[in-house]
Amino acid sequence: MNEQSPYAPSRRQALGAAAAVGAGLGAGVLGAPSARAAEAAVPAPASPAGAASVPGRRGATMAGVPFERRSTVRVGIVGYGNRGGSVIGHFLSLPGVRVTAVCDPVRDKAERAAAKVTAAGQPAPALYTNGENDFEKLCARSDVDLVYVATPWDSHFAIARAAMLNGKHVGVECPVATRIDELWELVDLSEQTRRHCMQLENCCYGRNEMRVLRMAHAGKFGRLLHGAGAYNHDLRGLLFSPTYYEGPWRRLWHTRLRGDLYPNHGFGPVATYMDVNRGDRAVSISSFGTPALGLAEYREANVPADDPSWKESYTASDRTISLVQTAKGRVIRLEHDVSTPHPYSRVNSLGGTKGVFEDYPARVYIEPDHQDDRWGDFAAYAAEFDHWLWKDNTAPPGAHGGMDYLMVFRLMQCMRLGLTPDFDVYDAATWTAPLPLSDASIRAKGAPQEIPDFTRGEWTAARSGVDSVKPA
């Protein structure tokens, strides 16, 4: 008998689960929620500025909808841990961007963020440090245009929801939510409030990723057939560190699910190569997982016997391998492994009828350029195919090789100039869906799980994405 996932139900349960969505606490739903269920789950916004909502009914699509043009983007930051502490500097380095509010229940962290803001020559931001739910007050402020969320995963959905209900655009670190019904609610809210909800998937802005994207769109790989992405990163030491994370929240996810806990880093770039939600769509996922041994072995060798982690039982597969099928018949392989020794790799590959690219290390084989059964030099394609963002920013600052900076730069550019964002709520939901669905598939012995069409049919239309045109 297949074991039931607590985050993504079996197909049989999904058929009768629509009514449970109204409570917001039932099993995730594989299809779109009914109007009645959505009405119970999505209360009307409290008159957010510029937002109109019809609770319980889908709004017009947000695909291709531009931001409102503004001279200054006012940012509220929720979460000042490792990620928030890294990205705040990018916001502060850009002209026409102000950080007006910061929320973190650890007051010392919020005060450190405020010190960075004032050191950058901006007025001191408002601080919200009164418990886990103080983000609601930040979201209600009238001087915030974008809420940036970099908190533990459990809270992402609630903060994104509050931001949109208060008329704010919102950018969320991975994952945007953890359940299928939550993803549907974010899609509905984005459409109803006319506010963008974006998965800030920084890996889409890597130099290699953007070069492969432009090569794919130029037809260098021929007709696309397959791709792969991963998050293979040995995090054992950090997961057991008493200081790196604020508490054990991230390690505890390994006691809850068996599937891919971090699909976005690998899925996002490959989805852009294949124009997922822009001419193709992801339709199903089948996942397989190894036993969960790595964290327990690491604890045995490195963690004192009186550490609280000894009360934990780890269930997340040390390595998950998922196969995503698209409407056009393409196959995307996703991998996740943070529990065993492994050099960092996002795999990042793409293949078609004329050739293939593989990363880590970067190499390429494309006909007619290469016909000797030897990998070619990927750098040889830089001059012709590097994205304009990398040509204009040859040495971007910050972590992850500069891709974080370019992600923030481009988002702020789109908001200031009134452009359409490079990705939207449909991408956020699609890139995140493997988190609960891979868990359900592994528990069902690899049985395929349906990936919802969050666009409700809009995916058939070609439209712009990360392969953007440089603004005039």
C-alpha cells in the first residue's frame, strides 16, 4: 500500500479534497480549487491601494502584466538571516531604491539591517520585531511597494499572502510555498489583487544559465529534447550548526518529507530554456529517493550526544531524482542532495537535436561546430550569446558569482520602468510544485503526479521571460 504524503495527497484523495481547501489546512489539491473553496480560503483585501478583488473568482491573467512605473521603489524586507543579510546590500546599492521597513523577530538582526540602511545614506527604516506575525504590520504600510521575503520556509506563504492582500508586490525566496493548495491560493490572489508574486530564483541569472538560454532561443541546440538541474550541495555541517540558521528549522524539514526539498535552483533555469509557461508546460513528475542515511551518520560522527538533534529521525531521501514530462514530450531531470559528500553542482544541462550543454564544468558539443567527439569550449560563445545584463555588468558584486545582484538589479529596473517582470506567479507555482509532488511520488513508489496548469491554459501563448530585451 502506498504511503500517504502529508503535503501532497494521493490522486484518490485529491478527487474529494476541494472542499477542504476552504479551511486552508486540508490536504493539498492537485487541480484548481473550486470557486466555492477559493471563496472560503481567500478573504477580500482590506482595500489595498490600486488592488481590486473578487473573492472566490479567478481574476484576469497576470501573464504579461507590467509593473506600475515609479521613480523610486520602496522595499520592505522580512527576514534578516543569511539570505536577507546578503541581498539587502544589493537593494541599497541601486539608485531609485529605498529600504523603508525591516521585520525580524530577533531585534538584534533588525537593528543590524537598519544600520546598513543608514550607512548607505538612507533614512532609518521602520523596525518590526514584535513576534513572528509582526510582518503583517510591515505589509500594511503605505510606503512599501515590494515585500521581499527571506524567512524560514514555513512562513513564506503567509507573508506573500499578507503582502498581496495589502496591495504590495512580493518576491519570495525558495520555496514560495510548500503545498499545492497554497500555490493555487497565491495564483488566485495575484490575479485578484493585480499584484505580482515572484519566486526570486537567483540561479536564472547566472552567466552560464543566461548564455545557454539565449543559445537555446537562437536554435543552437536544435529542437529541445531534455534538460537537467539540481541542488547538490553538502550542507551537513551547516544543518547541524548552532549559529548558521536561526534554530533547527531547515534541518527539521528532513524529518517531514522524503522528496526534493529545494527544486527551484535546478528547475527554474531549465524551465526558462524550454519556455515552460510560455509555449510548453510541465505536466507530470515521477520521483525516486534513496534511503535517508547521511544526516544520521554525520550526527553520529560529529554531534555531541546531548545535542537536541538526537531526538530527530530523518526521513528525507539523501538523493532524490525526479523526471518531469512536458506537454511537448520533453524530459527534465531534477536532483536534490544536501546530506552526502558531493562537490557543489546544479548540473545545469540542456540537449536537443543539434547538440548539448553540460555544466560543472561548463562544456558544449554542437553540430556543425563540433564533430570530433570532443567537448568544445563554452567560452567561445560568450561574445555572441552573453545576455545584455552580463555585457553591461561584467563583474557584478556579491555572492553566487554575481547572479544575486543581477536578479535584484533587473527586478528593480522592471519596477522603476514599468516593465513586465521576467517571471511571475505562474512560474513561482510551477517551479515550487515538485517540492510536495516529489514527496507524494516517492511515497507512491514513483507513481507520476500531475503538475497543475497554474496558467489555466495561458501557457500555450509565447511571451517574454528571462531572455529579455534591453530597455531603451
